[in-house]
Amino acid sequence: KRGAFTYDALLARAEALMTESAALFAASALPDAVNKDAAMAALVAMREALYA
């Protein structure tokens, strides 16, 4: 916004970040989908602890 970087430098940085995030996503041990039952159970447990 203030002209600290050239357009080409910003494009190069964006491409590098996209490449890095794709590699990290591929190497992640996280499941592809959320376990909705486990998430709901965790939410219920937190709310019960909060309001107990």
C-alpha cells in the first residue's frame, strides 16, 4: 500500500507462500475432515465445565 514492495516482489512472495502452504498441507497429519461427533462432545464438555 505504501510502495514498500514492487508488484513483482509481491507476486513472488505470494507464489512462495502458496508453495509452502501446499507442502505443509500435504505433510500434515491432520485428518481430511472434522470428526463432528468428537467436536460436539468436546464442546459439550467445555460448556458443562464452564457452567458447572
